[in-house]
Amino acid sequence: MIISASEASQRRLLSETIERYQKKGFMLSGRKEGGFWQDVLAVGQNQSLFVDRQLLVVESAEDLGPLPKEMVPFFQGDESSTVLLVYEGSPSKYIPREALRYAAVLKADEIPFWPSARLNWLLGLCKNEGIKIDREAASLLVEWIEDGEELRSEIMKLGFFAKGQVISSEIVKALSFDEGRNSLLRLLDGLCQGDREEILKAFPHLRESMPFLPLVAAIYNRFRPVLYQAFFPSLPEKQLTSFLSIRNYAWKMAAEAKKNYSKEDLSRFLVGLIAFSYGEKTGLGKGWLGLETSVLRLLSQKRTSHKKS
């Protein structure tokens, strides 16, 4: 049996595979890293009198080097003595084709890079696992969790806690985000929606816990799609989201900001953010006080009625 996956996926696949073999009555006879082929393949020749089925796990199987041709016949052995080889890359450069055809190769799912494809992958995973989730909640998870294995783990945790109920964006915010991430999300959403109360709740915590420059960058990235949309109104939404790698939830919030502020006010705000970033790096910036003033100025420009800019 061969696992071929990156380190992040290896842990999960290895754990699941060992558990599956143990349920079939296999005893874990040992775990090792690398070593020598003759020692690894001897597992079938050294069966215990008291164990019918045994499993040997070999991590960092790349360290075994290429399989000698004279050892290819060992891959045709009885399943009762199984060697589980764990590779980070493809095993084909270490194990010849005639041996590989006797092995089962387990690979991790390829999680798409583009936001829309990643969202569809997550929705498909939820459907296969019987987890109910609304599209906004899934978009929020995709926006904030980059690592595919972490995303998979998080949705499994949420599915367990939801117990058959639909996972909403509120559940995601409550269970998936720590206080720092929740405060940042509250600030970003509050800015787009023009919600003064949410902003006032978030700012004090962020001032204590989050470095200034990453916060400025996060605000800039949240508003960036609005500006592109405003200055290039003829470009199709799909083309813009692809070009800017915008995730669905971020695009939804960008639409909120577009309704609440004029193109001119948003332009001034974003130019101000660039100035804060430059000023912080040169020691000439206004820091937190300047950012708070800029945010309050933007809020004061919020439209009372939604007109197209």
C-alpha cells in the first residue's frame, strides 16, 4: 500500500489508512522512517505465531531509494503482511512500473486554487459527507482558510457540532474564528456595510492585538475589488473575480461597499491606506490615530440612499 501526498495531507491519510487496516484485524507491527528495502520487505517472512495479519508503516519512503529489480517479486506477496509506504511525491521514480501494478496507491484530493472552484469543491465535500451548509458560510470559510487540509478539518468539525442543522455564516464566525480573526472580520464587514457599531466593537481589540501594517493591508484588499469594479464597469464580473482572485464572500461585501459609498470617497480612502502603509515604513505616518480618522471620515460619507455612482 502506498500513500502519495504532501505533508499536510499525509497525516490524515496515514491515520485513516491505519485505522482501516486495524478494523480489518491487522496489528501494527512497527513504524519507521526510511531504512533498507531488505528489512522492510522481510515483514512477510517474519510473521508472528500469534498474529495473522500485520502492518508495517514506513514514513519518508524516499529514503529507501530505488527498489532493486530483484526485489520486485516481493510486491506480489500475501496481503496478510502489508507494508504501507508513505511518499511525499510520486513513488514512480523509486518503484518500477512492474512492481507498482501490484500496489494500491492512495493520493490526496487535489483542492482547486481558484476561489470559485474551491467553493464548489467544498460544497461537493459537504454533500458527500452529509453536511448541510449555506453558500455564504462556505464562501466565508474559503476566503479565510487557505490550507486545503485545514479547510477539510474545519468543515468536519462544524458538521459534528451542527448535528444535521444547516451551517450558517454566523455559526462559522462563532466556531471557526478566534477573537482576533473575528474582530478583523467584524471590522472589514462593518466598513463595507457602513455599520458603526460593529466597527467600534472591533477597533479596540485590533489595536491591542493586531500589527498595524497587516491590518491596513487587510482593509485595502477588502476594498480593492470595489475600486476595480467602479473604474472598469464594462468588465464582466467573472473576469474581474478571476483577474483579482476574489473569493465569493469578499465579492459580496464589495457589492455592499459599492452601494454605501461613492467611487470618489472610496478612491480617497484607498489612497489614504497606501499613504498609511508608506508612512509606517518610513516612520513618518500617523499610525492608528490616522487610520481611525480615515475610517470615521469614510463612514461619514455613507449614502443615506443607494444611488449608482
